[in-house]
Amino acid sequence: NKGLAWGITLAGGAVGQAVIPFAARLLISAHGWRTAYLVLGAVYLVLGLAIASLSRDPPAKRAHLQAIRDATEERGSWSLGEARHAVTWMSIAVVFCCTCMAVAVVHVVPMLSDRGFSPEIAAGALTTLMLAGAFGRMGAGGICDLIGPLPTYAVLSLGQTLLVAWFPHIESLLGVYLMAAVFGLTFSGVMTCMIVSVNTMVPARVGARSWSIVTFFAWLGMGLGSYMGGALFDFTGGYAWSFAFAAGMGAINVAIIFSFHISRRKREPALAAA
């Protein structure tokens, strides 16, 4: 149940991404953005210090980490070794995957605001998207345990791609909230699949650095999607092309995942021998 465990853990992040933007919107409307950010910063500081003081690694985990460090020092090498194949493919895929999701996550609020909805309603759509994402992360983790992380990643990426293309063409408020909920299930599920895929495909001794490399490229994709969504809006005067661009990036991601799956299947005999 490693996937489910990851999904439950990551669900906390989705809840935070749902609650904080909505709370920020209320604080900004009531007191202005400077006061809002001071209040949020103070809350983060208090909670962060409290959680840090209560968090402890169990002895078994400390022993495991020490064994990994000792083994690395004995080999005298920080090479990824066999993990390089998986890390390379996943790093390429997540650039396009995160570009796709970033357009919707970053631009759904301004898109709704441009249509005349109040800032609170627009922020509420993002809250709905993220709250649904908490269930998406847990559900995706469970599905990863049943059919494998890579197939789950492919299916949810396909769902994310199809939904993001449809997003700007929904006019009713109910439709927008329903779309936000369904998209939240898929996009957050993809986040879980990324982590579980890397975690299960690379040796433990290079697990942390493998995920750090993939995360680096994931955030490049998030930045690219955020920027391109706004740039295309400025160029065209609407969000249709921004979300079409997101769908195109998502389609490339799906193609890469399926190609990686085929490549990995061909390498299974060698992986099994290793």
C-alpha cells in the first residue's frame, strides 16, 4: 500500500492549496494584500515551528538513511546508475505534464473574474479544484497499488488533457464548479503518480536525488505553463488558446508516458536480472 500511503500524505498539500487561496482572497478583500500576507506569514511561522518541534524520524528510518550514506561513501560515486533511464524519461514527461496543469491552476481565477464573477466565487472554484484534489491524490495512490503507478499516471494524464481543453468553453457557474472538481481529481492524482512512479522505479539509495531531479523539471513546467497561459491571453485577448496550448502539452506528455512504458517493458528482462 505504498501508493495509498503517499496519496494520503500528499492529500494534506491539496487541502492547504484549497484553503489558503480562499482565505487569502477573504483577507485581501477585507484588509488589503499587505495585511493579508503579514497575517498568513505569521500563521505559517507559528504552525511551522510547532510541527517541526513535534516531528521525529523513527530509529529504523535513521538507521536506513545511515546505511544508504555508508554505501554511497564506500562506492565513492553519486551516479544514478540504472535509475538514469527512468529519471530521464520522467523528467521529460513532467515538463509537459506540469505545463498542462499549471495553465488551469494559475489562470482559472482570472478567467472567471474576466467573465464577471466576483473574486470570492472565482477563488471558490480554485478551492473546489484543490479540495477535490485531496481525494484525487488518495484515490490515485490506491489505484497505483492495484494496476501500477505508470499505467495510472497515463490514464489520469489523459483525463487531465481532455478536461483542460474543455475548461474555457463552460459558461455556467455550476458547470465551472463541476469541471473544477473533476479536473482536481485528475490533476492531483497525476501528482501522486509522479512521486510513486519515481519511488518504485529507482533504487532506494538514489531515491531522494532522483526525485529532486524530476521535481526540478516539474517546476520548470509549472513556470512555463503559468507564463504561457498569461502570454497567450495577452496576445489573443481570451483564454481559449491558453487552454488549447495546455491540452497540446498534455497530449505530448501522454505520448511520452506511453513511449516510456513500452521502453520499460522491453527492458524488463535486464531489470529483473539486475
